[in-house]
Amino acid sequence: MARRTADRDRSTLARHAPLPTPGPTKGLLQIIGVALGVVLVSAIAVGAFVMADYLNRFNDGAVSLEDAPDVEPPAIGAYPGEFSVLLIGTDECGEVSTGLLGERCSEADGSVLNDVNLLVHVSAEPRNVTVISLPRDLMIPTPECTTPEGTIASATSKTQINSVFQRAGLSCVAKSVTDLTGVDIPFAAKIDFDGVMDITDAIGGVEVCIGGDGIRDEKTDIDWAAGARTVSGYEALQFIRTRNGVGDGSDMARVSNQQQYMSRLVKKIMSDEVLADPAKVLKLANTVVDNIDPSDELANPIRLAQLALSVKSVPFSDFVFLQYPVLPDPEDENRVVPDYAAAASIWDALDSGQSIELTGDVTNNGGVELVDPSPSTPAVPATDTPPSASPAPRATLDPNVSGQTAAQETCANGQQR
């Protein structure tokens, strides 16, 4: 009986209320909806895969920083408050640089020097960025440190800064720089020769300026005429390594030239040419993860994004590249010692959180020369400051502190040696 009733009901429905046949438009919309759903789910899955891949690769071999300050866990959004990052560039030869530099790499005999030492400080709101280069020939006292192997490296009264990594690792470099500057360092990372080449390649090269008589430096195999030159790969490494080819041939002259490169690198990365190209951004992210050895607190792509968001709108005039001020070492004419009095003005400026006013030259050793801004200079990033707002007060540095802002244009003061 129940079955017959059900049959009758089905028959009535079919006779009096026929189900509508989907039209072509509705069917198309359903297909599009399904397709969009597949795309969305796929995008989420790919994003999750990429993030997991980044986390696994970036956490591999991360270094703990001894006595580093506590920081908040990584979160979406800009980092709250001020922070500092130590970046060191070592003279390690990777697969590519070994093939290019040959004898230079074989002569290293396993020793690894931190020849480039950059202390990057980002203020709280309103944001400004200060990058302090510490010359490789700088002689400093170093604290007692725990090495990566768990042994203790004794404190020293005077050590060349570029030997600290070889002696006791990245953590000891950070600890030594904190002792010298008074700046707490929660984040640190290391990059080698291959990393410099790969990162420059990832953004399509960096256009640098060569002034003077051009650069001729047999030690880095450079013989370049004056003028603009886009460097990438091996040429980028040659440019930042040249010492005899710029200024007075000192390490401080080389630092000034490296600051020209860093200034132009920042402008290239923050330009639409990079940021508006998703493929290039992803390539850059992959390259950074593959080539940078981070400290524990930096070993997270979300943390990197958090720090990047903190500086994305800083005007180029508030991106300042400084050279740590030095004096001749009375015990060795080829080395330098800290000029503590001049350096004090830097730490006072960082403590104030104010933008920096440079009163010294762009270089104290002739490494670069200041030129008029070129028509190709990228636009300054937008800020939230109303056009009518009064200029904020700036912290003035000692005139013995040399440096430049990213808004300034400098050219390598090339020498023919």
C-alpha cells in the first residue's frame, strides 16, 4: 500500500509540476562557480604548500642568539614597535662562486670571515630605517660566547670584527655588536657569495653608477668604464668586493661603495618593477629562503613578511646608510678602532626614534661621489603624512659620521690602479 501511494504521488508531481530544465545561462554560471571554487581551493592548497615548504627550508639550521631579547610571536601585520636586525656577509664560496673565483676560494682553507656587517634598525611609528656598516678592519673587544658546538670562546680585549664568526659563530657576532653599540639584536642572518649573486639575479639586476675614471681592479678582475651599469650575478659580487678600484683603496672606501649598491638595491626591490610582479616577488622570496641562514626568531616567512610590512612605506629620505665612525689604530696602520664619541650621536638618534639628519660627507675615504638625482630615480613610497603637516624634528649626527640616504644619488669614485 505504501508503495502504491508513493507511485501515485510521483505520477502527480510529474503530471502537474514538471521540474524545470536548466537553461544554458544557469548551467554556465554553475560551471563557473565550480571552477572558481576549484581555483580558490587550489590557491589555498598551493599557498599552504609554499608556506610549509618555506618553513621547513628556513628552519633548517637556524641559529639561536645568545642573550637575545624576547620578541612577540610572528603575526600577520607590521611588527609592533622598534626592532633591529644584524646581517652579515661572509666570504664563503658556494658552488657557483667556487667555479668563478677558483684560487681565491681554495686559498681560504675552510676559514670563514664575516667581511660585511650591517646593523639595521627600524624605529617605531613613524618608521625610519638606519643601516650601520661596521668595517671589516674594525678592532673591537668581544664578549665570552657559546660556540655552535657548545664550547666557550673566551672574551677578548681586541679582535678584528671580521674574525668573530670564524671564532664563535653568528650569535657571537650579534653579541659583540650589541656590546659595541648598546643596541639589542633579536634577529640576525648570514649570506654568502652565492647568495649575493642569486638575490641580485632574482630582481633582474641593480643599476649602479661608476664615476671618476672608471674602475680598474686586478684583484676583483674589474675594468669598467665610467657610467651607468646594471650588475647582476658575478658582476654584482665583483662590484661590492672591489676595494682597490674605489677611493683611497681602503676598506672604508669599499663600505661607501657598498652603501651605493644597497641604496639602489632597496629602491629596485621597492619599485613597481618588482613589487607589482608576483612572479618576481615569489622568485625573490624563494631566493631569500634558499640563501640566507637565519637566527631562530627570524626563521619564519611570516616574521619576514611582518618586518617587511614595517618598512614598506618608509620614504627614501628616511632610509639612511651610515658608516660606523673610526679612528686609525695606533698599533696597526692597516686597522681602525671605534670613534666612540662620534658613534654616540648615532645611538642617541636611534633612542629618540627621530629621522636622521646627516651633517657629514657621503664618504670619508673617497669611495663615492654625490651626484644630482637622475631622472630614472624611482618615486618615493607613499606615506600617511598629510602634505600640509610640519616637518618632524630630526636627530643630527656628528659630522665625522659619513653616509647617504636612499633619496641621494652617489657614484663609485672609480680609480685606475
